[in-house]
Amino acid sequence: MPLNQNKLLRLACNYPLKTRQNRMTAHLSNRPQSIVFLGTAHDNGGSSILASNLAEAMRMDGHDVEEWYLFGSNAAGMPAGARVFFDGSRTSSPLSLAALFVRLVAAFRARKPDAVFGLQSLSNLIAGIGGRIAGVRNRVPTYHQPRERQNPTLMLIDAAISRLGGYTHMIACAKSVAATYSRKGPAYARLAVVTNGQKAPRRYSRDQARAALDLRPEDNVIGQIGRLDYQKNQGFTLDLLNDLPGVTLLLVGSGPDEPAVKNKIAASGLTGRVRLVDSIDHARIGLFYSAVDAVLFPSRFEGLSLAAIEAIHAGVPPVCADIPSFREMFADSAFLTANLLLPGSDRNAWLIRIRDILSDRELREQIAAELALLSPAYGFDTMARQYLRLIEESAA
């Protein structure tokens, strides 16, 4: 990193803090906390949904919580009351980013939050540097993807901010994610794991869900949900569908690979067998899990997938690529590990397992019973309490 950037970081991270007496509220504290969740953009991805759910839960617990986003690339999907600082798509212009940073520091000073939680790489940096300059007591980056999958330049700055005291706490969503940071040295020695949790989706009757999503009640239906991009690997699912006659795919998501996905559907002659839905309001996401017989996660990499956790809560078989995060997710169940984790490149293994799940009622019931045992480990309330406990400990 150039010397002038190091000087800037050192000045920012050694800016004097304002003293503040923090006490906790309700069952976790004696007074309400002022909390900001700062995201790069609300793109309906896992970290954005997680922040919205945490903000809602903390408000119900008596805290004063706001969601802020640097960019408004998906402004139509913004939660009510969320604040956007740059009304447009993401930019890499140095002047625009500098102006954005100045606005954030001014907003922190005006708001005087007790804590700011970053949600993505760029917003983590601003939470650390900008929050330090503005005197925010708790500045907490959160890491939802493996380090090697992040922008290398941002990761170098991230490590420098940590070494210089810009962050007061650090959270990874899973042990497998934390390991990718911890092996980079002492900058991440204070990284804590707060395992992702999610609310159980509302269940609907099969007929009701399929009617709402324009699916036939008698069909075998597999589902995939998530951003349409390289990470989620929708092309692999479409290739499988070619060898699953009589099966319909419910594909939910939008993103940069949307044109390629649509072209592949048309070129493969699958138009009549794929129901493509841009998005489902998260309050009604149970429609998806109630409509499908299995959910596919052929992801190339993940943090700890909230959609897979929702499938666990719903009792719907999540068939997953054998990558570290999914192996961690099923670690407490040898049965689920053996039956739901598959080599990411082995098409035949995926085809056999999907056919087994669709045709074998006893297998589906065994999977549902094991998922019910696993479900409490990914409860939302436990995760929310751990987030608040971090700022409770700093006030002790």
C-alpha cells in the first residue's frame, strides 16, 4: 500500500474517541442503543436480508436502529426508512468515493450511533475509518464470504485498518469463513464467529404455494434461489434439468448472469419447464419452500447460505455442493452429510440424488426429521443476541 494511504489510515484510526457511557437495554441492556447497519448496496443478497432482519429484531427489543446503504443500485427493494447516500449504481470514481466518505463521516457525527456494523467489503472500510473519525465507539465489520473471493485491494486496506485499530470487533458468519481471514495473520486475531441464523419461513399448503407461483400441483418441482451470477452456478442446474424429464425448475433471482441464464433456457429447449421469478418478497418467501420438493445449491463458494438455512427450517431437502461452508452447516449430522453433500462437478451423483429424493418418500421423511433436529442450531434469536452482546461487552 502506498505510504500516503498508510498515513491516512494511521491518522484516521488514531483520531481521539468521544467518551460515552453505554448501557444495555431490555433483557440485554439498561438503555436503548443507537445502531447503524451500513451496507454497500441493498441487492437482496444474504447480507442485506440479514441486516434487515437484525434491524427489525433490535427495534422490537427497544433499540434505535437504522439501515444505511452507500449506493442505491436496487432502490426499489430498499426496506422502508433505509437511507441511501449515492442515488445510483456503484461507482469507482475516486472523487465520488471521497465525497461519499465525507458525507458518511458527517452522518455518523450527526447520528452519534453507539455502534455501526458494516455488511460488505467497502462498507466495512467506511465503518472502520469513518466511524473512527466520527467517534463511533463500536465499529464492527462483518465477513460473509471467503476472503479470497473479495476484492484484493479492499482486503489489503481492510487488514491495515484492523492493525491500526479501526475496528473494535470483527464478525465472521461461519468458522469456514473465519479461517480464510485468520490465516492471513494477526490483523484478524480478534475475529469472532457469530454463526448465521435465519427466521423460519412461513409454511403454506403445497397447492396454495404452487398456485401463487404458477406451478402445476401434480409436478415434481426442484428449486434454486439466489443472485444470478457465477457464484450460484445456475448453469449447472439447467444442465441437470435436461436429464430430469418431467421435472420443473422454479428459479428465483436476478443479477448479472440473467441474460446468459435466459439464453441457456431457450437454447436448451427448457422454456416450458423453468418458472423464472425475479424475486419474492421476503415476508412471503415461504411460498418458495412450500412449492418445491428439493432446493439445489450447486454454489462454487458460499459464506453460510441464509437460503440453505431457510430450507433447513422448512424441512425441504437442500442438496448442496461439497464446499467448506455447506460441510460446516451439516457437521452435526452424519446422515445429512452423507445424503445432501455432493461433489460440485459430479453430474451423475446429483442426478441420482435428486431422483432418489423425488421418488423415495421414506428418504424425504428421514431427511425432514434430521433437518428438524438441526434447525435450532441456526435460530435467528441466538444470532441477534450475539450481535448485541459484542457492544454490551465493550460497555462493561
